[in-house]
Amino acid sequence: MFSYTFYKHIMFRHSCANCHFCNTHRPSDITLADFWHFENVDPSFNSDDKGSNLVLINTPKGREIFAAIKDQLNVIPVDDLNKCIQVNLKRPSTPHPERQKFEDYYAKHGFKKTMSRFAIIGWRYSYKQYKKKFKAYIKKIGL
């Protein structure tokens, strides 16, 4: 339930919609991010399926730090950042149209009731309705 609401952006803070750090021109020496679409750079890179990280070097000091540790890492250089960059390093998150309604409902009803209302299939069904539909689907496909 938490993941669903997170990825739908309905529970993001209001400031996420106007974050000034959503770009690659960052004040830090190094930026760590999810390495999305690494398979576009090297399909065999994450063959153990344990995940991977994107490391952006932003300053000469960052380059120095990375040079000191890169021999201990499995590194593939990327010549075109657009092959692997995530959306939030391009622009801020788009606020969900029901964001305020979610927040107001949470303030009034608490976590459990809010998750039951907002986290299941875009709020079309209550948890009980979702469970009933899921059981019917499982029966229909013969599991």
C-alpha cells in the first residue's frame, strides 16, 4: 500500500513539486541516484540483479574522492547521461490531483483508514472489495 501511494505521488510533500535540486547541476561534490536503464549502457552490468547506482561527479573534489575508491567498485562509464538518468534529475515531481484530499483525509482518519481508501487500485474499491475481486480473478485464471 505504501509503495502504491508513493509511486502515484499522492503522498509526496508539497515541496516536491517545486524542488530546485531536480537537475544535474547540483551543489554537492557527488550525487548518488538510482541507475535507471543501465541495460542501455551495458546489458550484463547488473546480471546478479542486486541493483545498481548512478554516481554523478559534480566537482573536482568529487572527482578526487571517486578516483580514490573506484577500484573497489564495479564501474561502467556512461558517455550519454540521457541513457540512464531518472526523471527527478530532470524535473520536479508532478503533484497528484488528489494530493490535498489525501492529506486532509489522513489528518481526519489516520494512517490505516487512509491507506485502505487511497492505496488500492486508485481508490475505486475498498480493501474488502479489492480482496473479493482479487479472489475472483485468481479463481478465473485457475490458481
